[in-house]
Amino acid sequence: MSYTENGEFSFSHENIQQDFSLLTSALDASISGIIITDNQLPDNPIIYCNRAFELMTGYIRKEIIGHNCRFLQREDRNQQVREKLREDISAGKHSIVEIRNYKKDGTLFWNELYVSPIKNKDGVTTHFIGVQNDVTRRKKAEQELERERELIEKKVIERTERLKASQDYMDSIVQTVRESLIVLDRDYRVLSVNEHFLRTFKVNKAETEGKLLYELGNGQWNIEALKELLEKVLPTNNPVLDFEVEHDFPHIGNKLMLLNAHRIELEGEYKDRILLAIEDITDRRAIERRKDDFLSIASHELKTPLTTIKGYIQMMNRFMPDTATDKFKEIVAKTGQFVERLSNLISELLDVSRIQTGNMELHRKMFDFDEMINETVDGIQSASKTHQIIIKGTKLGNYYGDESHLIQVINNLLSNAIKYAPNTETVELHKSLVSDFLKVSVIDKGMGISHDEQKKIFERFYRVSEIQTKYPGMGIGLYVCDQIIKNHGGTLWVDSEKGKGSNFSFTLPLKERAEND
Amino acid sequence: MTKKKVLICDDDKGILEMLELALEDENINIITEPNSLNLYKLIEEEKPDLLLLDLWMPVLSGDQILKNLRGHTNTRHLPVIVISASTDGEQIAKESGATDYVAKPFDVDVLYSKINRLMSA
């Protein structure tokens, strides 16, 4: 078998029959559908189809031969590729198109159609060879791919928008907060700052972002305490909260700042960035100080006339005529009681205001704890005729703390014990050493405190409900005690059962004593 | 037994009057002075056995006076009890060299016994 020219076979003369059958077999073995149409007959009918064409279309040979191949398109006649096909064919060129065809049972398949014209010596197209491949699966995959791509594209756009919105949202939060925020990279270079920072420190973005923190504004941020925080504290102690820094800035003056620093530990782009939040507490602290000053002055001024009144009441008792009636004596006694109450209220008010602003300073010094207890108990004992205070337990020795504050605690616990155990005769004060703590318990056999109320009695202004009407006071005594013990590094708590009495105990760490001895 | 002299300096006249009444007895002679500026002169003239001294007074405060007294030979050992309504009164009193301290409002009997103890010592 040999080729001569385009599309023409040259048969060996001896075995035409055999060669033809071989060729037909070859065509039938092809997995591509192959047809030949006769262009010289009207409507270019199919004159040959191979086996693969039958399998591909579902039609059998007798349903194919004689038809124009457009029957495969059924009603789907408006496919644009037909234009291209027609143009190529009329120009006598071969053509490749992908066209939608329909099998005999109506199912769609994508036909990759290759049409090649066969011309005679005179250049007239006599036949067409059509080679078809069912590319439905590829086409489907392509379409799916396309759909997938569109979907992803849409998602990406959506996500980007969402991200942008969320970024804008975060940004607006960051810009709105009335606290200065700085983001630093690991080398303490400023990546960004918020509006409040710019306003507070009277700088602009350009002279801030991208600069080293310590070099900002001619080194006005080169603050030893801040360096310490960022370079020493933060690496081992992340995050750092409420780090107080005071600094005199050249233009804006002295600022008291509360710093919160947080190093990003997440792996990735943001790792090791440092978020620094700066709260300017200069004004707040000044106001607190003014308030404390005011309260100090007010309490001083209130106590002054009170001193006189108290003295005169004592004089009244001293000069009480023998002829005075019991009623008159009681009136004087009551006056004394209420002056005492007024005096306590004034002291308490000042205490609680100081604690609230965290300005209750401890004046620590070494003192004899047992002697302090003895003296305090003596003081209370001399004023209480109803109860006997019994001191038990071990010697506690010297303690390094604020004696006057601790006297206040013991006083408060003892007078509470007496006040709330009206029908008993003794109150016990028990001293012990437990591990590296000293422990003091004040035990009464009085009315006790219900479980619910035990938690609340250390709150400010809380008073056990049924007590409120019977016993006067502002209800801040235990709150103050609790704060004093906490300031010393100890704890104050109560064990109590309703109707059986209460046991108020506190511990104080002795470590302080060892360190300061 | 000669009468002991107690000088009281407080800018609040109510307290001075009350203390005069409360502390006076056959053994004690009370002198009161509301103006702290007159105090040095008064101490020189009267040579009191004890001084009761307020802290917060206009112009010249108690702790300033006290520090000054402690700096002079004649008054270095004069017993001084500081009386104050200030919350940090005790601290200030001790730092300024007070012999004793009594917080206002005080118990007159406590003050009286402290005065007597210091003067008999």
C-alpha cells in the first residue's frame, strides 16, 4: 500500500480486494468516528461511516447512509461554530470545530469534528472526510473547571471585600479608642500608630511611622523604663499589663502613662510584632490626688469641732450634778455614743476613698506584734463592759508592717465580734504561726453569718441585711480590713455558721520579716 | 508642790477653751495660744513644763515649730504632745520630734493621763 497524493489510495493490482478489506478493518478499528460525504450529490449525503461512528452516535449504518450529517444536531441548529464550519468548507479548507451533537437516544455529546475536503484534479471538492471524537468528558471537565474557576473568583472577590470590610472595621475601632496604640516590629521600629497617639503626643504620621521608637521626636521616647519594659520584661513576661511610666516630654510636659505591651506569638507574618497601648493617666491621677486632698482637708475640718464636742461631753459627765436624773444621764451618754459614731464615719470615709484610688500607702516598720495585740485588746476591753476578750495561742514576735493599719484591723474584728454577739460573754483572739505565715483569729459565739452573705461582707458598703437596722455603721469596716491585709500580702476570711458564731481569721506572710531583718 | 505650766497651741479656739476647762486642776496651770507665730516668745517668757501642739495651723505649722524647738538647747527636751486631726499626723509628729501623739478627736482622760505622766517623769 502506498500514498500518491492527497487523499488518494494506490492499490496493489494483485490484491485490491485484500487491501480494501484491510483498510476497512483499519477504519473500523479506529476509535474516532469517520464518515465520508459525497459533495457531488445533492445535500452532500453520507456515503460511508465506520464502526466507531455507529457506536458514538447510537445509530446504525442504514440510518446514517444518505443523510446529511446535520441530522446529528437535531433541533440545536443555532450553534455559532456552524458558521465557521461553513466558511472553512466553502473556502475549501479543512476545519476543526467542537459542536453539540445528539445520540439516537437524545443524549447530548460534544463532537470534536474534523472536516477535510477532498478535491479532484480540477480542484473541485468531491468529497468530505469527517473525523469525529466524542469529547463530552473533556468538555464537561473543562466546563466544570471553568465553573469552578468562576466560583473561586467570586469567592476571592467576596473574601477580599469581607477582609477589607473587617480591616476597615478593625481600623475604625483602633482609630476611635481613646488610648494611644503603637505597633512595633521586632527591632522596635514603628509600623503604625493610631490617631489618638498622634493627638496626644502632638506628632504626625510621617515623622512617626517607619522610625525607631527610641529615636522618635529627637529621642523623646528614649525612656529608660520603657526600654526596660520592651527589652527585659516583655521577652520573658508576655503580655505586660499596667506598667507605670512617668516621663517629662519636651513639648507636652510631664506625663504619667500606663503601658500595656503584647508581643505577637502567632507564627507567620505578624510574629514578634509588639503592640503597645499607652494610657495617659496624668489627669486622672491629678484628679485622684485632688480628691484625696479634699477628703483629707474635709475630714480634718470635721474632726476639729468634733474634738471640742467630745471633750465637752466628757466634761458633762465629769461635772454631772448628784441631783441629775437618770434620764438626763442617759441623754448625755447617748450624745457621747453618737459623737463616737460620727467620728468613726469620718475616719472610714477617708480610708475607703484612699483604698479606692489605691493610695493607701503602707508605712512599714518593725514592731512587736504581740504587744500591738495586747494594747489593742486593752483599749477595746476598757470600753466594753459586756464581753471579756481572751487572748490565746503562741507568741508571734516582731513583724514588719504598717502597725496602725493592722491595729485598725484587730480593732474592727474585735468590735464586730462584740457587737454581733450581744448575748455572749467572751470573745477569743487566737494567735498562731502556720508555715511562713502568722495567723490571727477572732472567734465569737454570736449570731453568725449565713453562707450567702459570707462572700459579700468584704464588699464595700455591704451590710448583712438584718444587721442594717439594728447596728449603725457604713458597712465599710471589713472592706477596709480586707484591703489592708491584702496590701500586706495576706488574706482575710470568715468561717461562720448561722446562729453558732463567726471566726474571722487573717494571715500575714512572715517572709517580709525575714527579708527586712 | 508648784503648779506645772502647760502651754496649748491650736488655731481652733473651741478646742483651746474646751481643753482649758478639761485639763485645769490645782496642779496644772493652762496657757492657751491660738496664733502659732507668738509661740516662741511665749515659750521664752512662760517656760512651760509641757507643750500641747496642733499641726495644721496657718502661716507656721506645728511640725515646723517642733523642728525648731528641737534645734534649740533650751527647748530640746521640752515634752511636746502633738494633737492633730490629720490622718498622717502621727507620722509627721514622730518625724518632727514629738514626745507623744494624740489623734483628734481624743479622749480627754487619755490626754490628761499622758500629760501627767510626762510631767512627773
